Amino acid sequence: MSVPQQKEATGAEEAPDAAASDPAASDAAASQAAPWEAEAHVVAVQKRTVRLLSAAQIVGGVGVGVASSLGSLLAEDVAQSETYAGLARTAITAGAAVVGVPLAFLAQRRGRRAALSAGWLAAAIGGFILVGAAVLGSIPLLAFGMLLFGIGSATNQQSRYAAADLAPPHRRARALSVVVWSTTIGSVIGPNLADPGAAVATALQLPPLTGAFLLSAGCMTVASVLLWGWLRPDPLLLSRQRTESETEKSATGTGAPAASESIVGTLRLVRAHLRRTPRAAFALLAIVVANTVMVAVMTMTPVSMAGHGATLTVVGITISGHLLGMYAFSPVVGWLADRFGHLSVTLAGQAVFVASALLSGFSRGSTAMVMAGLFLLGLGWSFSLVAGSAMLSDATPAALRPGVQGIADTAMNVVAAVGACLSGPLMGSTGFGGLNAFAGILVLPVVVFSFFLARGRTRTTAY
């Protein structure tokens, strides 16, 4: 793809974000949407796709919730050392990072159905391996199981993009946010499976914490079966078929290069696009920073609370509140992003992160303050992820989207894995307050980049 072609395609995709801040412009953007997006068949498939993705997110989200609250405790129990508490989140995040690009490339080659169902199945296998690791007391097996379990997080994250494949530009954030919201039910249930899981584990004569992972593995298996059996027609493949028109070819210079390029060629095109498109680069940075801040603080919160005498039930309720902030309000966030602009909502997320860091950082063992801080941590993540993901899609040509989305998810999980790995030593040396102070500082690059981006848009408008 040549530079002029890429700029032309990018310019066409960036328009919806500007229109989102103006109702009249939004109406104009709606009227300029591709004709196929208004076809009755496509509209029906889009609605069915969102419903099916939401159902899979509900059951699969149980595993995400279990990993968030009980992963570090299982690692500490197996290793018999608090030092290994961060291993769980590190391995889970690393697992999500490793498969981000392969899952996206599989989606480009075979569709969302193959990629998402395979992801949930691999995560379920990881859950069963974790049960074996606890029984055998094996740290290597624990790490391997956590890596596979992390694929569930990657699958959960990439599901949001599937909801936007057939959505018109002026409704992408809302379509994406509905699937993010659906994770609420499973992710809130997950952290509270400690007691029911312990009953299951006792009945099977297994270590107490393994029961929750056994239940979550079963739920992930159900999510895999749902998507493999019923995600037909595939939204990404249908979208590609519809966009292989003369208009799309003239905009991108190719029919659908993402489907025919090798993974190396796709990555080369993605890298060039991010280098030449500041809006896409900003969106990627916002997504990466948001996930890193969230993972670093959330990883050590259960350990900090346990150190101050909190029970597993209190820890579970706190993590549930955090996950509520992450997912429950995403439809509102999606509406705000489509209405007021993706950039504005992303910046609002950075302000919420700072408020979270202040509350948690000065909590000094106060359960109420930690609960409030962790809820805001999840809300800031929701603002940044929903708006940032929609902004990334709008700033990227349709043929490159799966590759760019895979790169974004891989990057956010790689950096977050590093943050999770460092969160334990950082809290050990500076305390929970120091960890939150560090998290608050991390939002500065996003804020600074936004000023340059806004100034660039202002100068472009002036000329």
C-alpha cells in the first residue's frame, strides 16, 4: 500500500470521530455510511452477532473474574511464598500478550468464529492444568497453566472488535461497548466463586482454591462451543465480502490485503500505518497505558488487603466492585464516546485514574477507600479502552483493522505483564501508596500526546 493510498484510506476512516462530537455531523456520517451497512440482512446479522458475543462474554467472563481475584492467591499457595503472588498476573498477562497477534491473524485468515472459539478453548485447558499444578505443587506447571489461562483474557478483549465489524462508523463505540458490558456478569461472579469452588474442591478432595478454577474452565468451554456452533455467518468475513467493492478498492488500493498478506507483511503495513497516523498511535498508547495502570494496581490489591486482615469475602467484594467499574458502565461510555468524541472521553479516563490513585494511595488500610479507589480504577480503564478502541478502529482502514487491533492488544498485554511483574517488588519497597503514585504518573504521556494531537488538529483546521 503506498503512502498516498494509506493516507486517503485513513482520512476516510477518521471522519466519524470528528462527527461524533457534533449531532449534525453524526447524522451526516450516518447518511454517508456504506450502503451495505443498512441492508436488512446485515443489520439482522449484526444484532445476532452482538447477542451471541454477549452470551459468550457472560460465561467466559467468569474465568476473567477468577483470574483477577484468586490467581495471585493460588500462586502464593502453590509456591508458599508471597514473592510469587505477582507471578499469576504476570503469566496471565504474558499469555494474553503472546497470542494477541496470532489470534488477530487467525481472524484475518479464518474469521472471528475460528479465532474466538479457539481462544476460549485454550483458556479452558489452562484452567484444568492449574488444578493439576495445585495438586502436584508444581510451580512450572502453575506458570504454564496461567499462560494458557491468559488466552481467555486475550479472547475476551478481541471479542469487542468483532462487535464492530458490521457496525456503521457512527455507532462503533456503542456496539463495542455492549460486548464489553456483557463481561460484567461473569466477571463479577468470578471473584466470588471462592466459597462455592471450595465446596466443589472439597467434594473432589482437591485443594480449596482449585474449585473456582475448575468451574471457570467449564464456563470457558461453554463459551467456545457457543461461538464455534452459532457465530454464523462470521461478521468479519461478511464485512470483508461487503467491502470488496470498487469504492473500497479505490480507498485502500487493494481489495483485502489483510486476508492474503503473510503475518510479516501484515505487521509491516501495520507498523507503517501507526507511524504515519498520529490518531491511531495515540489510541494505541491510551489502551496500553490504561491496561498497565489497571493491572499493576489490581494485581497487588488482594495481597495488600490480606496483609491488613481482610477476609477472602471482602477481597472478593472489592474485586467485584472493580470489575463493575470496568464493565458495567461501558454502554454509557460508548454513548459518550460517540456523542462527544473519542479523544475527550479518553482524556476523561486519565482524570479518573488520577482520582483512583489518590484514594487508594492514601487509604492506609481503609477498606472503604480501597473499594472506592479500585472502582474508579476500573472506570478509568473503561473510559480509556472503549473510547481508545473505537478511535483506533476509526483511524485505521478496514483492511488493516484486525492486524492493528492485534498489535494493540499484544502491546497492552506485554507492557502490562511487565507492570504486573514489577508491582510486587515496587509495593515491597514503597508500599501500596507508592505503587499507586507510580500508576498515577503513568498517565502523563497520554495527556501530553493529546495536547500535540489537539494542536495538530487545530492547525490543520486553521489552514
